[in-house]
Amino acid sequence: MVKPFQFARLPKIIFGNGKIDELPGIIKKYGNSIIMVTGKHSFTSSPYYETLLQSFNNKMIRVHRAIIPGEPSPGMIDEAVNRFNQESVNVVVSIGGGSVLDAGKAISAMMYRDESVSEYLEGVGKKEHNGTKLPFIAIPTTSGTGSEATKNAVISQIGREGFKRSLRHDNFVPDIAVIDPELTLNCPGDITAASGMDCFTQLTEAWLSDKSNEYTDALAMTGLKAVKSSLVGSFKNGQDIEARAGMSFAALTSGICLTNAGLGAVHGFAASVGGRYDIPHGVICGTLMASANEVNVRELRRKSDGAAGLRKYALLGESFLDEKGRSADYYIDGFVQYLHDLTVDLQLPRLKIFGLEEGELKDICAKTELKNNPVELNQDNLLEIVSKQLS
């Protein structure tokens, strides 16, 4: 029997090598004035930047620049909105990693509003956004968050009382997502690894989620197969366009899956740890993924109703291990070991180097949400997960 489900809207998706060349023509359908959101160096130092600016000039497209140097804070969003809200702008275009896409999504949602974006953040503000926004085009240059296909923008305030919360509305799904794998060729190895593990985590957690359904399962498994064939290759050889295309596809698919199936324990930590410490989101996900799944499996084996979750873990093992005809337990344990080995192969840093201290862990675990994890975890379980990756 097919489970009842809902499926969120998608952007118009334009996928393929060289598709960035179509951007000026796409923009002209909205008008001739844009806010272009980029990172500080990533896209602007690439060979595509000057070519794109020249094509904008040829099409008489006026460009207002917004630079996002890291994960977007309320102050960054408010400053950009205040700077441009007297301008006649037709569309917001983000070209960059997940932080840049989230920032552009938030700017498009907050243009011509007087309040701070904080007023509309889940768990922070008290106002509900009505969904009105400027048209928004998302163009990723990393393969990680899948923000080009999601309805939320993650906004962070780093510090002891900090937070990592979403500005969310069904209308905030980008109007158009242009995914050009060639734009990821210049992505450094450490960012390739971290963003790739974020993508891997999202697909895995969506696959295991208690909200998953036949559609998300089919998409998640397709994305996971792309991760298996492409993640390590894109890390070892950044110029491997086939591997880059595979990861671009996987990241897009992960965004679609997380929107419709939710996420689990690792992303719970990404919010609680990421709101307190300035640690890249993908590093948190990648570093904790093996230990979180190890604990999940152990707790599922202890539950009388854990068989369904274990079956899904076994299918993950079958997909990632190059061995046939083994037992379910062999595939389950093999998948967990695969994650441990991958963490080492991708040279992901331990969390301690970012200032995370053992004395803070209990408070962090108390603030870690587990919305769609495949098994209930207690505070001791959470403490075990994060402690294993501290040093």
C-alpha cells in the first residue's frame, strides 16, 4: 500500500554543462535590474565571473552587488535589504555555495519590508511571512545543501546564545534553479569534501526518515548512487567533470528529498553546534555522520519495532559495498564502516579544532532536535555521538 504523502513544489530546473550562458536571457524575462548575490571570492575569482558581467552589459542588465562572506546572519540580510529597497529591482540572482543561495533567498523574501528578517525566523521571531517575494534564481557553485530546490533559507547568529534557524515558506522555493556542473570545477578540496558530505547526509537522513515516502525513497536512492560514484572522485580530481556533474545532481536531489521527507540527528547537531560555533555546516555533518548512524543502528537493533529502519540500512549497505549475497547485518555494519572510512579519506577535521569543548556538550545536546530520525535517541545517545568526534 502506498503511504499518504505531500510533495512540495519544485523550481524550474535547468541542468547541464554550460547552462550559465543562458542566464542573461532568463533574467531578461523578468526585467533588466538585478541584485546579484555572491560569496567574497568563490565565484568572483573564477573565469566565469568577468564573462558573465560582460554578457550582462551586452544585454543592458543593471547589476547591484551583494557579497556574503560566510553563513548569512540577520545583520547581513537586513543590511542588503536596506541598501537596495529604494532600487527598482526585478529579480534576485544568487551564484555561490549554500550560504549564498540562502542569503539570496532571504533577500528576495525581505525586500521592501521594514522589519528585520529575525522577526520571521522559526523559533526566533513571532511574525509569519505571507510568502510575497521578488523572483529568485539560484545557481549553485558547490554540491552540498541543495538550497536551489528548497523552501527555506538558513540564517545564523553565532555565539553562546546563538541560533541557526530557517526563514521558510512554500513560495520561497527558487523560481528557477540553474545547475551548471562546470561552475563547481574550481571548488577547493576541503569545500568539496564538506559540501559533499552534507549532500550525502541529507540523502541518507531523508531515506531513513519516518516521513519518507515512495517518491522520496526513489529520489534519495538515485542521489545516493550518484554520491557513491562521484563524491570521492570529485574530491581527488576536482577537474573530473563527470564526477562534478554526479555531485551536482546528487545535491539537487538532496534538496528535493529533505524538503519532502525531513532530516535526522546529524542536522539536529548542525543547528545546535552551528549556532554556537563558527564551524562550516558541511564539516559538522560530515564529521558526525558515521557516529550518528552507528548509534542509530545500535538503538534500532534494541527496539522491537526497529526492523523497518534496519531494512533501509541494509539497502544502503547493498548500494555502497561492492559485495553480493551477504546478510542484512553484514550490509548494515559495512555501511557504518564505509562512513567511518570515508570520513578519514576526505580528511574531515575534528570539531575540537574549532573550539568545541567537552564542557559544552550537554547543553548542546539539550538543544539538539530530532524531528525525523529513524529511532528515538536520548541525551546519552546524543552525547555519545558528538563526543566521539570531539578529538
